[in-house]
Amino acid sequence: MDTASKILILGGVLNLAYGLLTGIPASIIRQKQPTYSKYLRLVHIGALMWGPLLISLTLALMLSPLAEGIETLAASLMVAASFLLDAKDTLNWRMGIQDEFAEKPVLPLAFGALSSLASLAGMAIILVGVVQGL
């Protein structure tokens, strides 16, 4: 198995684990009150969504004729994007942010911006590889 696939699988499994772990405080809070932080909900669901997404990208890379180093870069960017998004939502939750765009917390917004850039770059590379491989 190539390095890019290992990175994607490890990143996916770590996201799944984090998504499951963030479900614990969510369920504890829900037992006491009907609502909870939207950012706790976002990190819980987001990590559970990123897990399968990253793991499935290993299948897409099987089609790619790109050099291993380029594929490893793309995989690293995608995993970094997922971790940055997890960190952004975790920080918003722990800081008690209600609306990140209204309150403008500096670090979470920076993490969100970096996550967007990393995912766009990583996905663009993977898309080029997949299209070339078809």
C-alpha cells in the first residue's frame, strides 16, 4: 500500500474515533437539556463524515497515474483539512461561540480558512489524477 493511501486511512480512522469521542459529551449534555452547542454537533458529525470520505479517497487514488509524491501531498492536504476543521469546531464549542461569523474568533476562523484552502488544493490534485486515469 502506498504512502498516500496509508495517510488517508489513518486520517479517516482518527476522524471516526474523534467523531465517536465527541458523541460522549453530546449525549451527556442531551440527557440534561434538549439542546447543545451547534459546534459540538458540527465536530461530532463532521468528523464522522470526514472519516469515510478520507478512506474512500484511497479508491479514487487507485485510478490516478500521478507521481507518488504528488498523491502523498494531496492526501496530506485532505487529512490536514479535516483536522483543521475538527479543531475549528472544537475550539468554537469549548470557547462557547454561538456564531463564529458574528463573533469572529480569530483562531477558529483561521483554522476554517486553512481547512478550506487545504481541501480545495488536495481535492484539485486528486481530481486531476482521477480524470487522467480514466
